[in-house]
Amino acid sequence: MTHTSPHPAHDGAHPAHRSAPDSGNQAEILDLDADVLAEHTASVTAWLPVRTEPRHIVDLGCGTGAGTFALLTRFPGAAVTAVDTSADHLHRLRDKARSLGLADRVRTVAADLDADWPDLGRPELVWASASLHHMADPARTLRKVHDLLVPGGLFAVVELAGFPRFLPDSAPEERPGLEERCHAALAHHHAEHAPHRGADWGTALAAAGFTVEGERTITVDVDGSRSGAVGPYALRGLERLRDSAAHTLTAEDAGALDRLLDADGPQGILRRGDLAVRTERAVWAARRA
């Protein structure tokens, strides 16, 4: 998933088409992201307006495989070519495929999609989740995907509308609104470092020669009581948020955030019973004529 999106696994953390050499924590976040958002990912794959079941799918910026495995489940007759630059992510994806008995349906390809593209075959479906906005030249990527697809093939673009919210507005008690202030700082960071975040992909897809056949927004609101992964996901996500926003926070806010991120501390986020994952997913389905 190198998944939507930005969420902890993406903006400021997982650029999908390229990854830091030391990606253990990043891989953990991607796996948690896949767990927490599994239901929503399944709803996206179920919605895709495919005309016939694809036999070959390409997952661009696959991460540790959230989209890959959702697509394999949705299309049991298909094989997936999973593309990422992180050797660690691809290794984890292959291990998962073997453990699930799906190794014969998965091919992994290490590639930086801002550079020369490898031979990815002629897929009927291309999936890009939380990866396009990290491309240096998204318009080039869209043209590449257009030419890659078979005529009539479908391109699915999934982006998270923003970094998830995990805490209620009244938290933490000594610094209410802390999370929103961190998000404001993150928005400034993204304006400088991720200029394509929030792009109108429908317009960009049309400019690349696609016909946009569907667009939808999915509300994500996963209560912590529904998934044991929400707490660890919130912890890792807020750690990433602090990395990006720390230099703009007041000493009081930074201290309150540090107390939340102390997993063993009395105010640690893992001790809270009011956590949730709240964001939105935007999805476009575009067809090559």
C-alpha cells in the first residue's frame, strides 16, 4: 500500500514509488494501515467499473501489499505485478503472498517510477493508491499508465483526503485541539514538499487521454473498539506527524504530544479508550479509450 494517502503510511512517511532504506517502521505503519482500512479498500475494489474480470493487474507503489491482496481477493482469476522501490516492502509482500498461498499470482518489480519504467506487460487494470501525488511529474505518470493499459483498460486512483484524525477535539485534556494544530503545521509542510497533494485527478486523467467513468468519496470512521490495530496505528501515525510538525509546535504542544507518544506513560495514547481513525478516501476510475 504504498495506501492512501495522506495517512501515516504516506505523505511525510511513504512516498510510494520510493522509500527510505531503513523502512521497518514504515512497513509496520503500512501493515497497520492495511488492517484498519481493509473494509474500505474492499469497498473500493468492489465498486470498480470493470467490464470483464482482469487477468493482469499492476499495483503502482504497492508498499507491503494492501492493494495487491485486496485486488487478488476481488479478482480471483487475476495475477498482480506489484511495483515499489523498497526492497524491504517487496520482500514482505512476497512473504505474505507465500503465507497466503498466492505466490504464483504475484510478481514483484523494484522500480522508481520517476525514472525509466520497466516492462510491466499489458494490464487490464492499473491501481495507484496514495502514490500519484508523490510523483515528481504526475502528468508523465498518467501518460505512461495510459500507454501501458490495454485498450478499454481501467486505471483506479485512490487518494486519502488528509492525514487521519485519531483524537477527539477535546484531547488531550491539558492541550485541547493539539491534533488540529499539528495538522495545520503539516499542511504547511506539504505545501512545500508535496505540491501535488490534493490535485484534481479527474481533470489530470482527462488531460492524459482517459475517460473518467466514476468518482466517489468514501468516509472513513473506524472506532478503536472495532479494531485492535487502531491504537498502534494512531501511535505510529502521530509519531510521523510529530516528525513533520515538531519544529513549528510550541513547547507546551510538543510536551503534550510527547506524553501522548510515551507508550508506557500514564497519558500514553495506547491507554486511551476514545481513539478512532477519521479521514476520507477519494477514488477515480478512468478508462483508456
